[in-house]
Amino acid sequence: MAVLTHLGPTPRDTAAVVAGLGLVSRWVGLAMLAPALVSLLLGEHRDASALLLGAAVGVLLGALLQRGRPPGRLTWTQAFTLAGGAWAVATGVAAVPLALSGHHATLLQAIVEAMAGLTTTGLVVVDDLDHLGVGMNLWRHLLHAIGAVAALLVVATIRQRGQTFVATSNVAESGDHHVLPRRGRSVRAALGLVVVWTLLGTVVLLPLALLAGATPGRALLHAATLATSAFSTGGFTLTSASAGALHAATVQLVLVVLMIAGATSLVLHRSLWARRIRGVRNELDVRVAGLTGATLLLVVLLGLRRAEVFEGATELVRQGLFTLVAAHTTTGMTPGPGRLLVTGWGEMAPAGIVAAMAIGGMAGSVAGGVGTLRVGILAKGIARDVRRLLLPESALVPADYQQSRRHVLTDRHVRAAATIVLLTLASVFGAAVIELATTSDGDLPEALFHAVSAVSTTGITVGFLDAGNDQVGLVVTGLLMWFGRMEFLAVLAALGMVARYVPGVGGRG
Amino acid sequence: MSARQRPEPRGGPLGAVLTLLAVVAVVVLVAWLRATAPQSPTDTAVPAEALGGADVLDCEELEREGPVAATDGTRRAPSGAVLECPFAFDGLRVRYVGEVVGDVLQRDGGSWVLLNDDDYALRTGPLGAGGEAAGTNSGLSVWLPDPLDELATVPGRAGVRGDVLDVVATVQRADPADGGGLTLRVDDATLLAPAVELEDPVHWRQVGAAVALGLLALGLTLRDRARRRR
Amino acid sequence: MRALRPDADELRVVVGVLGRMFEATAGLHVPALVVAVAVGELRDASALLLSATLALLAGRAARRLRAPDDELRWSTGMVVVASTWLLVPVFVALPLWLSGHAAAPIDAYFDAMSGFTTSGLSLLQDLDHLGAGLQVLRHLTHFAGGQGIVIVVLTVLARGAGGASTLLVGEGRDERVVPNVLRTARLIYLIAGAWAVVGSSVLVVTLLGSGLTPWRALLHGTTLFMAAFDTGGFSIMSSSVAYYHSAAVEAVLVVLMVAGALSFPLHWLLWQRRVGDATRSLDLRTFATTTGLLGTLLVVGLAVHGTYADAGALARKGVFTAVSAATGTGFTVVAPQAWGTWGQLGPAVVVALMGIGAMAGSTAGGVKTLRVGLLAKSVLADVRRALAPTSQVVVATHRSLRRTSIVDDGQARSAFVVTLLFLGCYLAGALVGVFEGASIEAALFESVSASANVGLTIGVLVPEASTLLKAVAVVQMWLGRLEFLAAFALVGWVWQLGAAGASDVRTRLA
């Protein structure tokens, strides 16, 4: 077998990627049929026709791209190009019914909403959510589920290549012409996890919603949407009251469990499923999550105490804990109006929330943010440097960390983590500066809060973005969510690969 | 290298152009459908005099004059102001007007209700059947004790502007009964405007497009499936 | 892995070197004493004499330990540097405390630390009535902290050249300007001296032109030069540079501040007219880029916010503040209360400039533009690697002085670790400030100013602030000056010393 020294994509590559894109388009379109049915049954005819139209567009586009031929097995290079392009295609198709719902002032707004859904951010971009049709609202939540499955699919696939890959590289190291392993297993893992937990959540939440006073139909709606939104760490909710809609402590407790489950890595789920609990304690990202979670919880509670926000301890803990978990898992639901976080929580507590959002959930889960694994790698890297300084002989013993098995901590690891952290910081500050420069009465802390919320795909809405009017802010927010979900370099890798398809830039076409 | 010889893919530049045209066509279609969406002729505005006109409480006034400015429940507090300076509003008795949205959660001794006082609730009406875009919703959680909660019968939904209630309530910035949430505890309420179901004319062009493209999609899918079986 | 525990010999070496530091500190008091006596400030003079004597005695006592004439190990050198910066300010704090201008002992120590770390924050009250002798002492601490201490160490330890040469750049990697360390130190003296003569003269002349009397002009001129060239930021008057109301003075100071923010190897290159080599340095380029971009953003932000109606005033205030922040000097033409008129973007940009800092190997603080440049190159390399096709191998290089080196994983990691430590310091200090009641913007401003040894203040660090806040700021200034690693070395060393059994070591010392 000849070794390919490949400079550009072949027609086979192009066909494989395009066919894959067609598949994505078709499935996103087909997913719209369920909410369309709900709309029809409820008599929301405008939404029903919008969703049906969207489904048709998705399927037609898919057919056009696939040209009747199903894709074969992809190579790694093709797969990464596909991942990048799939986001674009999925967002475009998903935005069609949203654009026709009448709840978006501009097409851009509908696209950013679709992006907020698929990236499991959950930022409220839609106008007049409280009067949005049930079917259309279900479509929004379905986007979270689709985004979660897609994210887990990527994780499951990459995992089959090797654990080191997840930690050290931020993207395909370079082109790779080996073929992906059979995708059935990855798909089953990703889909299974999302479906099982969402169903479980719905079943548990349903009686709680009924107890809270909702009518049966509405209770089911609340249960299903809350469960989807929490496990996918998205954050969309039925009404503008976010997670406080049902005014029930039990509901919030269940949501906390679901959110944490969503921020748990796929590998850990598998271990827990197989009852391999003992080793879990030593996993680096678990330890970091525990440490940062506990520390930031203390910071938030202390800050709330200092600002005398709550009188009773129960309210303090309930609101503080829920919001912190929602931030750290990058879900983004709030127990009350999000605006209160910046107007009525003092100075210290919001700072803790921002830190939690930035750190995010575990690597290899649906959650966003920098990732507890990276934070752990960085902390270990610093500790190693300091130790080397104090005990020069310790340089002979390599540092290591645990992620399923022990890995050696190399400069490569630290450097990869550093790149992501730096890109995150740079994008947050750059976005804040741009938004402050273009809006007349911007507030810097709010701008930073919003930027971190977007790039970590959390989605806590504090009212900084005026989605209907602020086009620049909308674009910046959309870019932050996209880059954050795809961890920066993956976007660039995809763009780079796409660029090579352009004749002249790439090799033979 | 695959074991089976796969036919060389066809297409290339032609396919790219076709796809691009298709995308452009979709964008144009969506834009056209948005532009030609029929508006609902129903007027849902609550008259300004009923709302108390421009005489609303705001943060600067409260900061200057203190709690006295609220004059014990006669002046209206907009939800935006309450969220902007919650500490200033804490414990004040104010008037609040809002549309019931979401659910009426009937529980022990009353109901939890979300009352919105944004433009969709009180002025231009809900989006969907036309209507003006006016940003996100804004409202406050309200506790209606028995029997006042019987006034809230129809919550706002798609195509429905819900019951508009006029309440006198005390602002609880960190209500223990709601686990620390910001609520209004109502002691007096009246129905200002009953629910209005908007006339929702069918967007025939959209329906037509959906049906046409849907049939096309169905047809193509069936053809592809048949082809593959051969 | 067992470390080489700090043994008696090492302890003696450290204490011995510290002894020399104390003696040098005593020497520092001399010019101040002369001025105090000449002007007739006898009370201050007696305080200065007391402090000088104590320093001398402490130095002599330490030297009696008869430290072995060994080569200084790198880690021991770190310990020396860290403890010097911790202990020497005690002697300077004494006359400040005795002068009555400090509300509490910690305020006096704060000022002394601020001087030696070339920060420039001050908790002294009634600065405008502080005696000339003490003013001279304060400014001399800038000089000592900036150049003097390192030079003294080098000349004193010239015999142990092999080990001492690593002290110049604390990474264990140094830009050797000349093979002989002693010559390096003398070169630094020469360059600094030349700048001192020229700079002070120009300043004195300019100040005479702006209306000061001859002796005052001399006093202000020399002290301003030290504060500018050592990027310290102390000033004799509480209104800082705004006191002079002179565009000419500000212009001269801008030149001096930038000169102070250039690394000494770069100075040497410029001295040798090798401008081409100088401009190719990554550090310089990054410094120019960040300062230029952010400075422009600042001026634009001010213009948009409408802070200054007159374009001239806008440029003057904006450029001066940008340079003052970027070089880590801390001179201000804006009163602390007036920062509020700068809107949201202005102070934020200033914070960014302060945080990034200037060139490594100069007296400036902050993360240092060399690290920023290395990290940028590293990230860009990753980006290019992501975009590049299979066959390309992407390698980042950077240019420094005479050679081109590869930005490898180790360098990137090292740069990043220190950057992260700085960021952590900034945020931790801000958190304490918020805890003490400041707004988050003000707390962050002050925290960055302290950690990056800048000295611009927004009004959080004042005599009325809590002791906790002051103590935290002192630690931040110390950590920032030492770029963390030396401080950690000291902490670890002391810890091990304690663990080894202090009594054990003591008996062996006798």
C-alpha cells in the first residue's frame, strides 16, 4: 500500500465530506417533524407550516448533497472537516423554522438562536419567549438535545483514537488518512446517554411539576423541556422565568443532579455504569471539579452574605448553590431573572459565578468552558515548576495525572491547555472591548459577564445584549458561542481544510 | 483502500454551484415569507390612562426620595425598575400591572403567577401573528392568595394575550416562601383586561411552500430508497 | 526525592550576602542625610542617622559569620534576592515611620516596599510637607531597587561569577551581554549614569523653564529622573506630574519612562549603534505593538466618551497615561477621583496596559512583553498547525539580541506559568478588594497596579484602608517584583530550614 503524501483533498474526500453534510442536513430536517406534529395538533398553524417547511428544506438540501449515495467510512481528516462544516449546515437548516416563527427581528437573530441551541449555550435570543408556540419551543429544546448528542459523538469517536489525544491536542494534530472506527458504537453511546438521562429526568420531574400546581399537559411540557435543557447543559426554558417557573425546591434539586450528570464525562458515565466507582476519586478532572466547585461555592455564599442579599440560610444556600452549579456545569438556568445576578448580588458573588463559568465542566462531556481537566493540567504544571525550583532533583521524576489511566504530564500538555486558556481570555476581552465601543451605555463588568457566558456556552442572560437591535453584539455573541463550543482551534482546522478545497489554495482538486 | 471498487463521484463544480443556488433560494424564500406574513388585526393594547400614564416609579426617584415615593401602593412600579434596583424596592408596597403568562400554579392557599409588563403584554401584543419586536420579555413572579387567583384564568400563550391583572402588592426581594426569589405578594387585585385571542390569519404562502417542498422532499426520498434497493 | 537540605554553609552564605545588602542600604541613607542636614531638617536627619546606623550594624553582624567563598547556586541566589527585597525595606521604613507621616507601621513598610519594588504606590500622608531628605531617600529606593541592588550583588559576588551571572534574568537562562559579569555590571552603571546626567540636566532645565526656583528645580529634576528612569513613580508632590502643568516636562518624562522600560541588553545594543539588531528583538516589537495598539484604543475611547473636549488635552493625557501604565512607572496626570470621568473603556485599557507590562530585563513590572510575545508566537504556531496541511512542519521562532531561537514547549510552558501566576495574583488581590467593599473595577485596577509594580491608584489603597488590604498589596508588590519563582524559592527554603531543625543548624554555626 502506497503512502499518501497528500497536499490537498481528492474528489473522494470531497464526496465523503459533502455526503456527510447531506446526512446532517437530512436528519436535522427530519427532527423537525415531531415538533411540527405538536404544532398541528395544537392548532398553531403558522408554526406548523414553518416547521414542515424547515423539514422539507433539510431533507431536500440533504438529498442534493448526498446525490442518492450514502457516505462510506470516513478518514480522520474527512471527519474533522465534516465536523466543522456540519455545525454550519445544522445551524442554517435549524434556523429556517425559527426565522419563520415571527419572533426574530432579523435573519441574523434566528441564526444566532439556532446556534445558541445547538452549542447548548441557551442564551435567550428570541423575542417574546412567553408567547412562543409550543411546537416551536419544543424545537428549540430539541436543538439542545441534538447539540448534546453531536458533542458526545465527537468525544466518543476521538476516545477511540486514544486518551492522550483528548488532553494534548485541541484539534486534529494533522491530517490522518486512517479510517474512523465503526461509527455505530459511538452513535449508540452518545444517543443512549442523552436519551436515557432525559427520559429519566422527565419521569422524575413530572410528578414534581404536578405537585407544584401545573395542569397535566403543562406539567409534561415543563418536565420534558427542563430535563432536556438540564442534562444537555443547555439552559433554554419554556418561559422567561427560567428555572424558577415552577417555584419548587424539589424541582431545582432534581435539576442540579441532571446538570451535574450533564457535565460529567462520557467515560465517567461508563465507569459509574459499570460500578467502577473506586478509581473515580483519583481522576484529575473529578478532583478539580470537586475543588473548584467547593471553593467557588464558598466564594459565592460568602459574597452573598457580605452583600446581605438573603436573610435566611436556606434561601442563601438554595439560590447560591443552584446558580453556582448552573454556572459551573455551563447550563445557564437561573432560579430567577438573570438580571438580578448583576444588580442584586453584590460584587463578589457574580465574580465567583464568572469564574465557575470560565472553568466549566469536565472534558469529554457536553459542558463547555475551559474544562476541569485543563485547569488541573495547568495547576499540576505550575506545581511541578515550583517543585523543580525548590527541589532541583525532582526534575528527574516526571509528573503525571490520572484520566482513566495514568498519563505523563509533558510540556505539550501544558502548552495545549495554555493555548485554549489564552484564546478564551483574548476572545473574552476582545469581545468586551468591541461591545463597549459599539454600545453607548455599556457596563464593563456586564460586558465581561456576557462574554464569558457566551464563550463558555453557559448562557446566563443578564440583559446585556439587545438581540433585536444590536447587530454587532449579536455577531460577536454568535462567534463566541461557536468558537467556545468548538474550542477555537477546531474551527480553524475546519476552515483551513475547507480552504484547501479552493483551487489554488489546496492541491489537486 | 476499500476492498470494493467504488465508482468515482460525479459532480464537482456543477454540484457546488447547484448547492449554492439552493442555499440562496432558501434564504430568499425565507425572507419573502417573513416579509409577506399577514399581520393580526386584533388590537391588544391596554389604554395608557388605565396604566396610570407616565407616572411610574424609577430607580433615581427612589434613590432621591426614599420609600416615601411609592406612596403605599398607588404608584406603578415597572418590572424593569424593580430588577434594576431591587434593594431600593425591597419591602415597598406598589401597584403592578401585568399579563398572566406561562402557568397558574395553584397550590396551598393561592397561586404563583408570572405577570409580564413588557410591550407584548400591554401594548403591541404577542409576536407570532405579526406584531412589533420589542426585545425580551420582562416580568415578575407574583403570589396571588385565594380567592384573588380566580382572576387569573387564561394565561398568555401563542396567539393569546392573557388576562391583564392590576395588583397592589409588597415587593419581597428575597422571599423565603420562594426560596429567596424576588416576588410580589399581592393583597388586592382586579382584572384590568380579559384575555384576548388574536385573530391569526393563515399564511397561505407559507403553507403552500411547505406543502410543495414537502411533497418534493418525500418524492425524492422515496425515489432514493427505491433506487438503493435495486 | 530528597533535596539537598539547606545546611549551615548555605545559611551562612545567604546571611552573609544579606549583610552586604544591609550595608549598602546604610550607604543609601548618606545622600538623604546630607540633604536633610543641608536643608536643616534635623529631626528627619536624626531619624536617618539612626536607621543608617542600625543597617550598618546589622550588616556587620551578619558578615561576621564568615561565609565560605563559594559559588552561588541558582536557588540560593533566588533566596538571597527574595529575602533582600523583604528585609531591606524595614530599614527605610524606620525613618518614614519616625517622621510622623505614616499612620501605622505597616504604612511606612508599605511605602518602603513600594519604593524598592519601583511600584510607586504611597500611603504617606501630607506628602506635600514631607522633608526633602526623606523625599530623596524614597527616590533613592527606586534607584536601588531598580538597578542598585542587582549591581551591588554582582560586583560583590564577582568572584563567584559562574553562579552570579544567572541572577540577572531569573529564568536560569540569560542574555549574556558580555562574557564577564563584572563588565556587565559596570556597563549598567555606565549606561544608567549617562542617562542620569543627561536626563536630570534636561529635566532641571525644563523645570526651570516651567517656573521652579533653581534649588527646587534641582531637587525635582533629580528625583523625577530617578522615578522615571527606574519606572518607579514616586513624586515629591501629591498631585504627581499634574503638579507641573507642563507639556514639556511630560514629554521629557515620556522619553525617560520609555528608556527605563527598555531592557539593559537593548540599551547596550543601542549604545553600540546596532539599531537593526535592536529592532528585531521580539520583546521590543511586542512592547511597541501592545503599547501602540492599546494606547490608540485608550485615546479613541476617551474621544468617544467625550472626556476631554480639546483634542490636544486628549492626546496629552491619553498618551502620557498610556506610557506611564505600560512602562509601569505610575506617574499620573489624572487625579484618583477623576478616573470616573474616563468612562468604562478607558480605565479598562489602562488596566490591560499595566497588566502586560514592559520589557524583561528592565525595571518595569507586569507579565513582561517578552512572555506575551512568546505566548503569542506559541498560540499562532498552534493555529498555523491547525490550518496547515499534513506535510508541513510548523515551528515558531523568536529573535532576541543576536540569535534566533525556537519557541519550544518548555519556553512556552514557562512563559505561561508565570503569566498565569500574575493573572492569579491580579484576580486574588481584586477579590480581597471587593471583599473590603470596593467595586470590582476599582479593586481590579488597584490589584493590577500593585502586582505589576506600576503605582497608578484609583483610590482604594489609602491610609484609611484596612490592614488586610495593605498587607495583601505589600505581598503583591513583592511577588510581582520577584516574578513569583524567587519568592517561592524563599518560602520553600525557609520551610525546609525549619524542617531540618533550626537548633541543629544553630549549634553548627557557633
